[in-house]
Amino acid sequence: MMPQTIKQKRKDAVAILLKDMETTAANMRALIVGMPPEDLLGYIFAQRIMKEIASSGTNSAEIDSDNPDGTINEIQFLLEYVHAVLASDTAPFKVDFDEAKCAELFLLGRKLREQASFFAIASSVDTENVDFGPDTADIEFHVKSSWVMLRGNRYQVLEGEFYRYVLAPHDDALREVYGVGATEIAEGFQDMANATRSGPANAIEEMMKQFESVESFAAEQKKPLEDVMGEWVAHNTGQSQAAEQAMDDLFRGGIANVSCHTQLPSGLLADLAFKRGEETEFFAEGAFSGTPYRTLPARKKPLIQLGSDYYAVDPCFTRDAGYRALLFNLLQRKPDYKVAFEYRQKIMSEGAFSEILSAQLPGATIYQEVYYVDPLTKQWCENDTLVLIDDMLYLVEAKSGAAATIASPALDFKRHAQSVKDLLLKAYSQCERFFNYLNSADEVLLYHQVGGKYEKCGRVCRSDYRVMIPIGLTVESFSPFSSFCKDLPQVEPLLGKHGFVSMSI
């Protein structure tokens, strides 16, 4: 038993770290709210551009040694806080841009990340071994640190592909509510991603092109550049507007302006956006106020409304948060769609594995919603997807509903972990039951349910399959739990040798 004094010292250290985080977050808030958001965004994005230019031509090891704190990750972290403050605070009457305050803001962001890392270590040490057995403390540390360090960091390349797939079942409802369907919405989200990835390079290229055009015009007129600028603008309205947009993209956060860079309707963007001061929870009084361990507003709605335009201030949450917010508001605007929505979601998620991987599964036999009688309970049981190809068998159980993982693990780690455990263990237990059924006889029967009756649809012989892979599949994002599922005491290789796999689309 650890002496009480040591435990108390650790508890006191955690309390001090928490207080320090709250103070740093409050200081960041004061700096952010006091500056014009467009200019602040322009400054932050410019730092990212300069970092990318500076690191071009060097390998990742050189970048890491030159910049161990990771400037790109620091910028991403800071953008999350800019989004949080804009969502939480109304615009003050007077704001002033101050580059020195921007530099201070970067330092505070780095400091807050460090404090959050120390907190993850200190607050996980004395965790009781109840959730993940003896590895609970280690897993709690990884979950907390991932919540702060890894959130939002992803390559924004396949946003369109993701949205086309997951929104396709709701195309008609989306068109009725927003006037656009899955394809148009997917293109809009891809445009958001493209604006962040390639927008700065496109803006620089546009400015260079317009500058060369002005130079050529001045040469033709045989006049100094400054003397012909007004005349050139008068004769090249479209080009001057393009140059103005490029300037806005580079220096006033215009690459985050999704009203300019997408064709998505304003009604849809409004459902994905916070108005200034609309969010009331992130900086509310209480433990963890304003710290990285509260739920970021960007996890709820990825956009911010500034004036009449909408901005993806934090570009990395537009996939997960946008998906949730869009479907939530679709049901709010069309409550009579709920039953059809749930049915379509079920069909989509259960068929996702075999449909997405159809090119990798040529000639496979695929059973959807297979039924069988459990030899132990004598009750009818169901599994989502069974894929048979050559001497390999894949059993896929699709699950959803890990919404609690949106809540911070620091606020209630037990609830956070339990939500994911339920997601994993329900899929695992269904896979386990089916594998036991396979093992109950040399050959077992499969059934489909047709008109309330069970009809034979196939036979499976376990000895025909050299490899059998049980999979729990979800649309939820729940890293790093997916990689830790094997550490759950309840999760063991099925039939003693078939390891359970947890994955998300």
C-alpha cells in the first residue's frame, strides 16, 4: 500500500498542473479575443506556410531535430484555440492586431501543450486497475495524451470520398432540407480540404501571375509600374479581383473562408457553424475550464461565422465534426426522417466492409445479415457480414454509438472508456458467438430472414478456412482505443487463435 503522503503529494501536483493549465488557457483567450480574427488567422497560416517552405527539401528526421516541438502541430493546436475563443466570445467593440501578442500566443500554446502532457502523466499514475486490468494506468495516459496531441491531425485528401459514401443513403433527405445532395456536399468538403492544403500555393501563383500581367502592361505603356496600376485595374476587373482574393487568402485567413472556396449553401454552412459567443461550455466555470481536456467546440461544429461568411478556422475537424453536425441538424430539421435514417445508417455501416473492399474481394461469397441458432441458448442470433474468399473467412460486426468519446477522458475516464468498451465488446461477443457456432459441428447452416421466417442460404465448414478474421467495424473515430482493444481482459483470440481486429472507416 502506497503511503498516504506520497499519494497526497501526487494529488497536489495534479491540482497545481490543472490550475496552471486553466491560467495559461485564460491568458490565451484574452490575447485571441483582443485581435481581429481575420488578421490573426492570416498571421497563423502565414507561419505554417513559412515553416513548410523552410522545411521543403529536408527529410522528416532533419525537420524533427531542427524543430522538436513540431511547429505544424503547434499551429494546429493554436487554431483549435482560436476556434474555441471565437465560438465562446462575442466580438469586442475594439480590437487591434499586434504581432508581439501573436508571438506571445505561440509561446503560450506551446506551454499549454507541455502542461497538458505533464497532466496526462501525473493524473494517470494512481488509476485503479478496473477498466483495462493492470494496463489501465498506461492506457489512461495514452488516451489523455492522444486527446490533446493527436486530435485533428490527419491528411486531408479523402474528405470527398468519405462524405460521398456516408451521405449517399441520405441523398434525398439532404436535397429536401439543404437543396444539395451527397455528391455536392462531398465536393464542398473536399474543396475545404483543398483550400487548406493547396490554397496558399495557389494564392502565391495567382499573385505572381497578376504581377507579371501588370509588369507587361506597364512595359506596353512605357510607364512606371505605380503609374499604370489604376489603369490596369480598370481594364482588368476580373484579374484584379482574383489578385485581391489571393491577397486575402494569404494575409487575412481567406483560405479558411469556406463561403468563398466552396459551393455549399449558406443554410448548410450555418448548421455546421458557431456564431460568435454561441458556445457556453468550453470556458464555463469549473474544473478544466478552457483547458485541452474539455471538449473543443470544433468537435461539435467545425465552422465559425464571421460577418456573413463561414470559416473553417480549425481545418482538421471538418470531417468528423462536420459529419456529426450535419446528420444531427438534418434530423432536427426533418424529425419524421428518424426511422428511415436509422435503417439506412444500419444498411450502410453493415455493408461498408465488403462494399468498400469490393475490388479486393473478387469472387468472394458475401452474406449480409446471416442468422443461425445458437447451440447453447437455442435462440436465433444474427451477424452483420460474412465474407468467404478462397481459404479465408472474414466476420464483420458493425457498431455505432460511441458518442461519449466526444466527451473528454479527463472529465470522466471511466465513462469515456466504458463507452468504447461497449462498442468493442458488443462486436467481440457477437463474433465470439458465431465462431463458437462454427466450432460446434463439422458443418453449420446459415439462414436469411425473409418475411419473418428463416430460410437456409448457405453452409460453412470451419476446416475449409486457413485464416479466420473477426472484425469490429465502426464509423466512429476512437483512437487509440482501437489499438488497445487487445489489452482488454475480456478480449482473447477466438477459439484460442483468431485475433479480434477493431477498425474504423
